[in-house]
Amino acid sequence: MTTPHRPGHPRRRVAVLGGTGWVGRHVCAALAARDDDVLVVARHPAPHIRPYAFVPLDLAHAGQERLTGLLRAHRVDTVVNATDALNATDGWSRADEDLDAVNVALVHRLLAALGALPWRSRVVHIGTLHEYGDVPPGTLIDERVPPRPGSAYARTKLAGSQAVLDAVRAGRADGLVLRAANVCGPHPSPASFPGKLVGMLHRALAAGEPMTVVLTDARRDFVDVRDLADAVVRAVHSPATGHALNIGSGRAVDLRTLVRLFVTAAGHSTDLIDERNRDVAGLGGAWTRADIRLAGRLLDWHPRIGLAESLGAMWTAATTDGPLQAEA
């Protein structure tokens, strides 16, 4: 899945901010498979990061000087920002100041820290397709679509992504922004819809009762977390800079289909599902479908894991490894 290490592709010292979280853990594994030197930075350690160097740090409140000192001491030449204010059990209802602390203020401090280093650094920032906001159903969202975020979460993610793009275009760093579609696959954040599905199925099976799911008519693009991690590795090693790239499957799936695929991939009948239909507020619009052609051209990246396979792996991980407590 990950781009293999090849002669002429130098090994990098990569700090993964939020490396204990859902996306971060897969990014760390993909970087290590590429033979990069991985440093995980997060509030608390986790069992799955034992192979990597680790620095405990509350990134939401760490000052710029602390960040600069950390990056200098470990001679970090590339930073992957995998932090996200949604990596908590209270989900997207978090207060605006919490969203701003992780999604915006931290990004500005990180960029200042990178600018204070005695060497030029690279940053790969993981944003979200929700930054584009509501678009007409059927739209293939490419990078030329003007972002019009409709939620506090999406607005703060856009502010962080824009800060990175502005810094890169001003020559203060090199790097890329990856606007990720909805993510699925092993070890989902409990705040995400896939993570909630895992919990619902666990409880339904334990109680011997139907799995009640409240659905809306939204259709969304879902990408496997391991495909996203592969895109991050390619972005770390790419010469491309100053772009926002959409990372998704290139398909829009209605949530009813997603739920049914998940239950059948977990080995159960769809008769287990008790569907309830209701308008549910989301992070973005009712439709997302990423145009991923630019990522294909600049990163030679394409998604490889199908949705059914991804959802099956998600359930297998949940029943063998146990749930992941997400880390911002």
C-alpha cells in the first residue's frame, strides 16, 4: 500500500502530531514501512506507537517556543499535522474555542515554530473535504471549488488549511494540504460515524436487539484510512508544494448503503438494522464526492481499498484489537 523505500528517496525524520489518533496511527505505520524515522507527538502514549519515538505534549496548549525546541532537538525535517479537534468522544459538538485551539491556533504556532528552525522544513497538513461546504448534489468537487464551510468545525479546519497554504506560498515552508473525505477503516474515532456504527453493532449483538440507526439522505465520499495514510507518505516525499489536494474515493455513497455494507461485511444480515430517518446536522453539506485527479497527477496516488473491504477490516479490528481511544 505504501510507496516503498527506493534509492534516491532520502529517509526523513517525520514528526506526526496527533500520532496516537485514528489517522495518525496509520500514518506512523505507513511512514515506518517507507523506512522513515517517526516521532509521535501527542498528549499520552498508546500501545500501538511503541515502535516509535514518543514525546508527550498537549498540542492544544503548547507554545511556539516549546514546539520549536522539540523540532530542533529531534532534528525534524518534516511535520505531519494529523491533529483534529473531533478526535474526542464529544464529537463535532465541541465548543468553538476548542475547535479553534486545535484546528487554527495550533497550526499558526506550528508554522511559526517551523519558521524558527535553522533549516527549511516541510509540512503535510490533513484538512477535510468539508471545507468546501454545501455543493449541489452531483458535483464532482475539485480544488477550484471556492470553500464555503457551513459549520464551525469546517470553518476552523479551513482556517488551518489556509494558514498552511499562505505560509508555503510566502516561502516560509514547503508542503501540501490534503483535504480528506470522510474516513473509514480500522480503529475509527468513536466520534466519527463509522466509529459510532461499530459501537451500535457491538451493543446490538450484546443485547440481542436490533441495531437502531438514525439516517439522513446525505451521500458522502468515504476513503479508507490506510489509503489516506498512503497519500500522506507520498506527500511527505513529493517535490510538490503549495497545493491543496483532495483525497477520497471519487464516489458518493448514500448512508443507508454504507450501513448495510458494514453489517454484511461484519457477517450479519441486514435484518438486524432498524433504520430511522431524520434530518441530522452534519459537518458539511448533504453531498460530497471528491475529484481526486490532481492527487493522482502530483502524488501518483489512487485509492486501492474498496468500501466493503474497508468496513470489514474496521469490524475485524474492533473485535480483535478492541476500540481505539482517539487522541487529538
